[in-house]
Amino acid sequence: MQVPQNITSAITENSITINWDGVVNADEYEIEVDGIVLDTVSGTSYIHDNLQPNMQHSYRIRAKNSLVKSKWSHIVSDINWSSIESSVVLAANSWIKDLESNNEMEIVLKCNNVTDTYTFEVELEYNPDDLKINAETIKQLFNNEEDIYISYKNIEAGRLKAIISKTGDTEGKTGAFDVYIFRVNLLTEEQTQININSIYIVDSKGNYLEVIQPNELKIKELSEEQRIY
């Protein structure tokens, strides 16, 4: 059976709608959300609703009938940003499909609807038995100019603090942008997560900017076979 194709997403603050092309001889479609098979539908769309804002969600679709199932589709992901509040999100840029052959994935820290961001400090917390974050893989995407201060520090196992700041008499960054990108190694077959323990954003006048408390990023292997819950 063919794999579902042309998967797209449409977002609101509280929902994400997934659409795909129908597959010949398919009676139903299984919907995997964030690594867990959540639902089965007969049509070619799925609404993931009642969502908290400012979280990344990933989706795969698999066609099936009474005799056979297709392979999973490619992964589609999206973030349902808050439409009015300043927000920060940890998001995956890649996914792990076979833990034995490649256990590395790329994570990005994103901002949305922020104003005059001059200094950005974040502390991440994770289980070092489940994940490995190497500070040497961190790259800043905040500013291409040379007049910038950067510091990465492993406070202890499972905690990483990163500080980045402009220098001199200049305005901070405004709008939607990426701050850091880094790579992690997944060390477990079970689902784990990275939490944002604390976050401080300061504008060019020395004022702290308020942002919504960021949600955690859940991480797991997305293999061809997933458990059904």
C-alpha cells in the first residue's frame, strides 16, 4: 500500500489541522501525534485541538485496510504560537527514526512576537541518562555582527546555561527569530524531554521582558513501528 503524500498543516492558536492525499484501497488512516498513535480516521484530514499555545507538535500518517498497512509518511511539524504574547519555544529540526544507526537530532530555540531583545539568558534541564547535550555544538543565530557576547556553561550534569547579548549602544532584536541551534544524542528508547528551567530577556534599556513560561520539548525515537495508546 502506498504511503500518504502531500501532508500539510494549518494552525490556529489552539489547534493544528493536518490534511493529506487519499491512498487507493485504504479504508482508514492512523494518526501519530508526537510519537504516539492517537487516532484512526476514515477521511483525509485530522484536527488536533484543545492545544496549549507555544508548543511544537509532529505528525505522521499511515494508510491501512483489513489486510495491510503502509509505511509511515514523512514527518510534518508545526508550532501553534500565541497570537498576542511574547513566546519562546524549543523545537526539533530533525527526528530520530532508528536509534541504533543514528541517535543524533537537531534542536532550535525560537522566539516569537518579542521586542527589543538585547540580552537573552536561558537555562535548560534534562536527564543526562537519557540525553547528551554538548555545549560545543551550540551555535548562536541571534546576531551576525561581531559586537556580541556569548557564554555557554554546563552548571552540572543535566543543566546547561547559555547567555547571549549585543554590546554597545544599539537596539535589540524584534519579531520572530531563532536564538540557538544545537545537537543532542538520545540515549534511551523511552520518551524523555528538555525543560526550560529559567529564561531572562532584557531590552536595550535594561528592562526585563515578560514571556510566557515555555513548555518542555518531548523527545523520543520515531521508528517505523509505534505503540498504540
